[in-house]
Amino acid sequence: MGARQTLKGQQTRAAIVDTAVTIASIEGLEGLTIGRLAAELAMSKSGLFGHFGSKEELQLATVEAARQIFIHEVITPARQAARGLARLWALCDAWLSYMEREVFPGGCFFMAASAEFDNRPGPIRDQVAAQMQEWLDYLTKNVQHAQSLVQLSGSPEPAQLAFELHALVLGANWAMQLYNDRQTPARARRAILARLHGLATPQAVPLPALEDYG
């Protein structure tokens, strides 16, 4: 009986967090309240408090859930590509694909959360910043792998190139959300590919042509 209750509790918590991620991607983490979720899920506030004792605890759980979705939708598929330049491109392509497919209805969850909390110190900002740094570090690591395999020029410095790639996708997310510009992902892919083609060495695996994206 106890095990079944525990499993049911875990399932209920997971359902709550799943709904919370969707709401937060559109309305922001601050728009995520116990009352808002209770109404959306047709649950009592007291029932929700049994799973999350505070709004902050709910927000932190939502950020972690968004991280797991990002890993599943972006990082895991990209890992099917060979290490080096192919995987670096696959990460950028998968990241843009996740935006195009509207995995989060409000666009990239972490870009929205970053803008919402960038000047608001506290546990939520710290967690969002940590997740974004984790992603930038992963991009940097993949630049380093491509350079170590002599598939990518040793210049620029890895963190610099990771910053540039991140900035291009950040701009794509902005244009998609503000202007609903469906051509933006293709533009971003061309810009990323142009940068990678310019740095690729003769040992590099072939990358898609810029013409493939319009």
C-alpha cells in the first residue's frame, strides 16, 4: 500500500511539474503560483502544497524539469553524431529544431527564464544561471573536441566560439518569439554553418551546404 501511494505521489508530482513547465514557458516563472496550477489541474491548493511547500520550491522543480526536457530534446539526439565538428553542428541544429517544434510553447525556456531573472538575485536566478553555464560549458567542450581532432581551426578560443554560436541561436529565438518569423531558424543555420565552414580544416567531416537552408 505504501509503495503504491509513493508511486502515485511521484506521478502526481510529475504531472504538476509538466503543467508548470508549460505555463512558465508562456507566462514566466513568476506567473507560476500554487493557485494558478491548482485551477489548471483542478486540484486543491492544499493538495498542491503537499507536493510543493512553497512557490520557490515549485519554481526550482520546474527549472530542473525544463533542464531534463532540454537534454532529451537537444543533447541526446546530437550525441548520435560523431564527436568533433559533426557533433558541434548537430547540437546547434538540434537546438534550433527544438525551438521550431515548439517543445516549449513560449520558446526556449531558459532564454525566457534568463531574461526574467537576470537582475533578480536569489535561488531561482542561481539555478537558471547554473543551467545556462552548464550548456555553454558543453558547447565549449565540443569545440575543444573538434579542435583536438584537428577538424576545427585552433582559433578562436573555444569559449569565444561557443559564445558566438549561443548568441546566434539567442537571436533566432528572439525573432521567432517577437515577430513569429518562421524563416529565422534557416537564417541562423546559415550563419552558424558559415562560421563553421570558415573554421573547418581539411580533416573535417563534410558539413551541410549553406544553400541547403535557402
